[in-house]
Amino acid sequence: MRVLLIFAAMVAMANGCGQPMIAPRTAGTSRIVGGEDARHNSWPWQVSLQTSSGAHFCGGTLIAPQWVLTAAHCNQDLATVRVVLGEHDLSSASESVQVASIVGALPHPNYNPQTVENNIMLIKLASPANIGRTVDVACLPRAGSGYPDGMMCWSTGWGFTSENGPIGDKLQQADLPLLSDRECSSHWSDFYKPDSMICAGAEGAGEDGACRADSGGPLVCEINGSYHLVGVVNFGHDTCSTSYPTVFARVSAFRSWIDRVMATYS
């Protein structure tokens, strides 16, 4: 496992992914439910999917200049959806952001809304993003990559800061420990599919967790200075209880599909 992680980190540094120019504030505790503001533009791959009126409804991750990875259940009338890059404060009209339209949305062909399996989708932007200080790409893991239980990773988004809202105006961050498959199954029983899902959190009341409108957003883990996209927010407890783990689509399980789609529609 250590050899695999070190190799992945070497590839990441060679490709220039997962290395924000503005360092995230990762010391101490934080949470999305309850809220801690992220440092401005410290998660430059974070995407906001918004309606034509500018209302945020899902997150996403920039994985290549023209591609965003998100959850399949974020699939709306994407002809009217705008993809906003470099966003921090949703309430501010003065931020220098990039707004892109969508030319293609490709949910996983085996997405099952009843079991929420294969809850992942690729979005192709009409034109490539301008990569720089405030907008950049996260690293993708190699197919089949695994991560040790207890590894601290980061979930980010503008989701609800409590059960009934509101969403966070400023980008929120949460540090979450990865859980073993057995721990995840103890909370979610048959809903948790270890081959295609990974979960993190479940630290109890007053701790960290994702909530509604965080859907589709990233779970990233730092490996030797580069952030790798380990998960895509899939589902959590109805009340956003932080005693339950957040479940993510396991990105390494979908790497071959991601590569195939991006090559086909390049």
C-alpha cells in the first residue's frame, strides 16, 4: 500500500495536480455542518453547480481543464445549469470567477437512484477552464487505489450547515477520518457497497459531516503534498447527523470508466 501511495504522489507532482497555490487551513477541527470557512481559493478544484438564476444546488470537482466530476443525482436540466469555478462566497457579486456552460453530462450507465450505486457523473465544459491561482485540478487516484482506515481527509462544499439549512454562503470544509468497510456497514447495512463506495466521519454530535447541497462535491486526501480525489459526496443521514458517516462514491473504482469517457468525448 505504501508503495502505491508514494507512486501516486510522484505521478501527481509530475502532472501538477492537487497542489493549491493558496495553502488550505488544515490545523485544528472543522465541520461543514455547523461550519468553518475555508481559506479563500484554497480548494481550487471545488466547483459550484448553479441554476440559471445563480442558486447553488450541488458541488463538483475539476479533474481536467474541461471536465468536472460530480454525483449522478445532480443531473438536472443541464442546458440551463452554469458551472462556477473559483467561487468562495456565494453571496458576493465581486469575486473573480469563471462561469462555464455545459456541452455534455454523462452519468454512469449503471447509476441506480434506488440503491444510489454508481452515483457519479462526468460533465464536459463548453471550453477549458483557465488554470491558475484560483482554479486548478485535483489529482485522480489510480484504478483500485486503497487508503488506510483513519486517514484524515477533507470534504468541502456549500451544503446545509444544519438539518434545515441554510446553505453556507462561504465555502465550508470538514476534516473527516476514513472508516473501515466494517464500520461503514455497521451504520448503513446493505446500502453501503464497499466495492464502489467509501465513507468517512461518524465522529458524533458536534463533530464534522457533509449535508444536503454538498452532494457531488469532493473528498480529498493529501498524499506527499498533493490532494487526491478519493470520493464524491453520495449520501448521508436525513438529519445530517454527524454520528453517521458520509458515504462517497469511491473514485478509484471508477477510474477506468472516467478515462474511457474522457477519451471518447475529447
